[in-house]
Amino acid sequence: MTVRVPAKVNLQLSVGPPRDDGYHDLVNVFHAVSLFDEVTASRPEKDEITVEVGGGFAGQVPVDGENLAARAAVALAARAGRSPAVRLRIHKTIPVAGGMAGGSADAAAALVACDRLWGLGTPREELMEIAAGIGSDVPFALLGGTAVGTGRGENLTPVPAAGRYHWVFALAEGGLSTPKVYAECDRIREATGEPAAWPERSEPLMAALAAGDVKALGATLVNDLQPAAVMLCRPLARTLAAGRERGALGALVSGSGPTCAFLAESAAHADDLSVALNLAGVCRTTVTADGPAPGATVTSEE
Ligand code: C5P
């Protein structure tokens, strides 16, 4: 059972004050892009979970119980009252610890793959609930498309979005820890005496999406975690500036970073921008992708 699952970029990430449970209330406009991991679930030789990882970022992914796909399989099996025995093979294309929800994507894919392999037929809402228990971004990887997440990002409402959007992603050396970036965001706010506002959905951004207006969308992209990510990884300031100088319609850190996302006018413009960013030497490498992309989808039942 093979499931393909997309990466995401955040079009709006507005972060409220820290909550008592350590999370932050968000308005998180997720947008799935055509950069996919694949998770294959098959019957194991022994009664245990095994995880194998292949693809470009394989060396950076844990293969023990910390792996989010393994945790998803365990959570689903527990809910169904069965053994979590499964062989999971993950083919990674989504950058690891890059702010594109790659680990969350693998968890969502594992939920769908194991549900099919084990013949559970778990209702969609229940899968979404299990997904939210694994991580704030996991439910969106099931859903795909474009959606607004509230709460810690797990309460999702699909957003009607017209048109296709072409992106360049500039990958950095190394990753950033999501909890550290949120903590840095809180620290900066405390230090500057700028209290966090209650996060609100950006209506100009919604209007841009509804109209399929790529220029307006570029002008409304916003990420409250960006100053924190740049503080923890200073070279990102140069990466963002380089993209803007080379004609990106919008430039922002993706999620908690360090991947930077640039909105292009067209697929051809994205290719040009990608080459220009590589030549400028402001990132490790670039990838292009477009969105919206569908959520976790079964691609092979073999
Ligand atoms: O939910 P998830 O495990 O992906 O979150 C990782 C970390 O990111 C949390 O432990 C927390 O530090 C931070 N986070 C947050 N507020 C959110 C989502 C994540 O503070 N809404």
C-alpha cells in the first residue's frame, strides 16, 4: 500500500501568545505543494514495526519509535485495538526539519496506508483526530489543498483558492527546531515589549486566493515566525533579500524555517528564479513546485 503525501508552505502564519499547554493559538493558512514523500506499508516478517528511509534526505530521519510515521501506525493500531506490526518504507523528497511539514506528511501517509493495509476503514473524522494527536500539521497533510488552521493549527477549514501558484523553495544547510523557533518568537516579543495580538485571518489574503491573483497573494504573505527563524539562522535574511531582488512576487520563511519560499509569476519564472538563487550562492539548493496539491493519496495497492 503506497501513499503519496505533499509538503506545505504557510501563506499566513499568525502566532498568538503562548498557551498554558505550551502551544500557541494560530491562524495558519496551509497550502500543499507538489513536493511529495511516499510511504509504503506492507506486512512485516516479524510481529513488529520497522521503518526504512530512502531518498534524498534519508540520513537525517530517525528510524526508531521517534519517527512520526511509526508513531502514527502505533496510534492507529491502539485505536483499533490491534497489533501495530507493519513494515514502513519512506521515500523522502520533502526537506527534513525545513518548515515544510515533511515529518507530519509521513505521519499522515502512514495513517492512510496502515488503515488500508489493516482493512480498518477508519472514518475520516477519526483519522483527522488521530492525526491531530500526533502533531499540529498532520491533519492538513491528510486534507491537502489550501486550508485555514486554527487552534494549534489542527482545526481546519478548506479555503476556496482559484488558480495555480508556482513556488521556488531555497533549502538551507541544516534544519531548525520548531519548539526553539516558537520560543525565540516569544523571547523577541518580550524583549521588544510587543505583545502578541490574537491571530486573525487575513482578509486581503483570502481575497487574493479567491480571485487567483498571484501578485496580490505575493504582497499578503506573512509569517510571524520569520523574525525568530532569521535570528536563529542569520543567512536567511540574505536569501530572502536575494529572492525579492530577483523578482519574486513574495518571499517568506516557510513555517519555522529554515526553508525560504518564493512566489513566482509562472512556471517559467519559477525556473529562472531558481537558477538565479543558485547562482547567487544564498542557499544549499533550490526546488520548484506548484500548488495547491492534493492531500495523502493512495497511489498503489500492491
Ligand atoms: O504539534 P507539533 O508536535 O508539530 O509541534 C511541535 C512544537 O512546535 C510544539 O512542541 C511547540 O513547541 C510548537 N508549536 C506551538 N504552537 C503550535 C504548534 C507548534 O508552540 N500551534
